[in-house]
Amino acid sequence: MGSWERALDAAGIDDPGLRGDYGRQREQVTAYRREAALAAGLLLPPRLVPHVIAATAFMHRTDTLLDSGPVDERRPAYARWEQEVVEGLATGRTDNPELRPLLASAAARPVLRERIPGHLAGALADLDFTGFATESDYQAYLDGYALPAFMVVAALLGPDGDQSAYEAACRVFIDASQRLDFVSDLAEDLADGRLTIPADTLGRHGVTRADLEQGRDTPAFRALVAEQLDQVDRTLAAARTVVDLAPPAHRPMVRCMVGLEALTSATARADVPALLRRSAGPSKLGALRLLAREYLRARRVAR
């Protein structure tokens, strides 16, 4: 029996059809977030892995509806999905194989069920988003969309009972993570018509949208990116408190999440001009070393 089958058994997922639904979602998550799927399988208690996979797949499905296809079709497509999710949560039933794992995991893990409405309520902020005028607009985006979305998965990794302190630490982490995404995915976002660095920040550095769209590697652009990455690194350092607020068995996974962001920041900083052409991500060797280190920690915790 493989580790995935053991995880399904540990989570109490016995129905063959439902096991197949979870398995297909695991394949989907592995296809677009291989590092996350691998880390979950290696670092988390087996009973939690299928639920993390289901939550991640739900977030991806929601994001895909908001980001893909003709713009005028996205809102009605999302509205249909939202209604289907809400009705499924209310009745506990659905014929949609993409939704069945979420409903099963929400029933098994009430903390997940509690986070789904907040994510759905904030999702339209991403649909309507084209950019920020100010840093305050960016912070409002974090509170309205990014944090509720992150908590769909993060709540599963948090402590039982009151998660107030844990969520506050997650807010610090997602500030660093989202800012880093907006810097590291600058070229991709611009290609999609989104300028994700606040306009007032660009103005302070004398950088224009045209500069970015035309790939101008200027001293002002480098200073802009350096400032953003400095802020990412400071915020990420403060966010490390989230690790100690998670249960011991979940800390290797949370530490890995923080570590992957630090690796991504280092990659972006190492070749700033490349951000005008392509996205930055963690080095494969660095990610493997981090995963191996946390795997050994997880093994020690499990003993």
C-alpha cells in the first residue's frame, strides 16, 4: 500500500468513488503545485494530507474561474460555482466530483468549513482587481481576499480551538508572500493587464507602467525592486512566529512554507532584470534541501 492510500485510510475516507475523487485532485495539485503536494505528503500527519489536498484544489478551482476565459464570462461562471459550493455545504451533497472532496473534508474538519464562506465572499475582489493606487489599497486587498483565501488551507495547519493569534501571524506571512508574488510575477501580471505594485510606490521611484511593459532595466527599477524585496524579507522574518503557533506535528510544513518564500526572494534578488521577462521561483536544489531538512524534523516529531 502506498503512502497516499495510507493517508486516505488515516483520514477515514473509505468510499471507493470518493477515494478516486481525492486521487484526481491530488494529481491536479501535483501538476500545478508539485512542491506543495510533495511537501504535504512528506511533512504532514497522513490523516491531514487528503484534507489539505482538497482545500488546495478548491482554491485553485476558484482562482481559475476568476483568472481564465473571456472576462465577461468569468463573473457568471464564478457565481454558478459559488452557488454550487454554498448549496453543497448546506446539504452535504453534490454530483460534482470536483466538489465532493471539499464537502467530505469540510464535514471531517469543521475549521475548514468555517473558512470557506470568507474565501467565497472575498473572491470577487480578485476578479475586479487591475492594480493598486496606494499601499493602503494593497493592505485592504490582503484583508479582503488574500488572507481569507490563504486561511482555507492554513486553518487546517493551525491549532485546535481559538486561532486568533495564529491568524494574526498568518496575516503577517501573507503580507510577505503576496508582496513577493507581485514582484516575482511582475512580467506575467503585466501580460495579463495587471500592474500589482502600487502606483504611489512606482511614483516615488520615478518608474512608469510603460517602463515596466517595455522591459526597461533602469537604476530606478532596480531600486524599486530592492525596496520591495527588503520589505518582503523583513516581513517574512517577523512572520516566522507562525511556526511556533502551529501544532508541533504541523511545524515542519509551516516552516517549509516560510522557507520556500525566502528562497524565492533570494532568486528574485539574484537577477532583478529577469523579473521584466519571467517569473522567479525557489531554486530546485535549495527547495530539495529545505524539504529534506524538514522531512527529517517531521520524522523526529512523529517518533
